[in-house]
Amino acid sequence: MKDMILIAGPASTYLAEKISEITGIKLVRLEHKLFPDGESYIRFPESIEGEDLIVIQGTHPPQDRHLIQAYLIAENALDLGARTVKLVSPYLAYARQDKRFREGEAVSILSILKMMKSAGYEKVYTLNIHAPWIAEKSPLPLIDLRAEKVLAKYLKNLNLEDVIIVSVGKKGESMASMVAEELGVGYAAAKSMRDTITGKVKVELEGVEEVKRAIVVDDIISTGGTMAEVVKALKEKGAREVYAACIHALMVGNAEDKITSAGASEIIASDTIPNKFMKYSVAELISDAILREK
């Protein structure tokens, strides 16, 4: 197998540069621009014929644009003679629609994975996908890297005392237990109920008594509604400090204001999505996975 090449997609150039520095793998930066009507222009600035490519391209907002770019990169690369193309999408869009919640809905994540396969990708890597069980139905190998330990390492450096880890839902409980185990502290899971039509969230904290300090962990902060409700519930339990931590910070609309107004001391996120809340990096985690490909 020839040495692989990293391709920095327009959505994740910042992360591709970190990964290239860690791995020592050659990085090719695509020539990219947007036409006045919003369409994407993609060009490989050098020959990639016969090469094995790893494309670093997140599909965070604007999701549809970044997905089309990911498609154009792979299809173009293979047309130019690349031997293989694999995708690293730190945040994979549409993963929250993993089944038909209402009759007639599209199972969006399966459609996206079929799209990536048709583009020519042999494998897709992502981090903390919202519906990890979808990997069993994926039309191409889907590798879900877990960033809980990376998050826990950052939280450990905060040296917080009398802290409890709290998360939401069944999957969230698994995440909370992993982070809590790394920190050597207790954890609790909050129950959330979301109206499938209005999207309004209700949260219940069970088995949680008086709290001094809490860290709420979730895979994604999107509109901030769920996180804000959990923060509010913990403040009502007497928590002096509540930290809102996640892997993927979408932070749609006034999400920041919702969370801070609810009483959060700080918002903590990784660099899967470029934003001002990035406190820790997943570059090393992705680098390890890429090096296993060699």
C-alpha cells in the first residue's frame, strides 16, 4: 500500500492541519471557492493518481453544502485516478433521523450513507454519532470513534471538587458513566421527553439529591433546549456551578443564551465543529484511527 494522503476538505481544514502535524502524513489543501449563487468549486491542485486518500470533511452546518462538497471531492478524486478514498466526518449530519418517528418520514442518515457510498467512499469515520446503532444498517463500513475519554481528560484538568456527572437519556447515561469513571466520580442520568411535533423537551432528574457542582455531558448541543432544562433542574437542586459539556457544539440560534441564562457557568466543546466554545481537540483520536489504516 502506498503512503496515504490527507485531503483537507473546506469544512475542516483547521482539523486536517492538526491531524497532519500529529501523524506526519502529507496534507493536500483543495482549491475551493463558492460561486455567487452558492455552488461549490472543488479542484485538486496536484496529481493524486494511484494514491490512497483520507478526506477530512465535517458535515456540520451548512450541512447540505458540506455534504455536496464531500461528494464532489470523492467522485472527482476517483475520476482523477485515486486508488481509494475514505472519509473522516467529525460531525456526521442527519444522524438524528435514524428511524421513522412518524409515518412517511425519510430515514435521513441511511440516505446520506448511501450517498457517500455512491460517491466512492470505501469507509466513513465519525465521532460520537447520535445513533451509533445505525452502523449495523450502514451500506458501507461506518466507524464511530468515541471521544468521552478525551473530554474526561480535559475535565480532569479543571480539578473540580464535589462534582457529579449528569447526562440525558439511555445513550446519555452510557456517556455519563464513561466520563464519570475516568474522573472517579459519580454520575446520574436525567430523563427527557420530546414532543415529536413541537420538539419541546421536558426533563426529570431522578435519584439526584442536593448537588454542589455538576457537569452535564451530551453528544450534541443543538438549540440548547435540553441542556438548558437539565442545567435549570440542577440549579434547583442547589448546584452552585453547572458546566455544560459536549462533543459537538452546533449552537443553533440563541442556544448560548438559553444555556447561560439557565445558570451554566461555562460551555465546553471539542473541535469537531469550529466554534468559540472549543476547549479540547479530537485530532489525536482521529490521528490514531488514521494511522491504523496504514
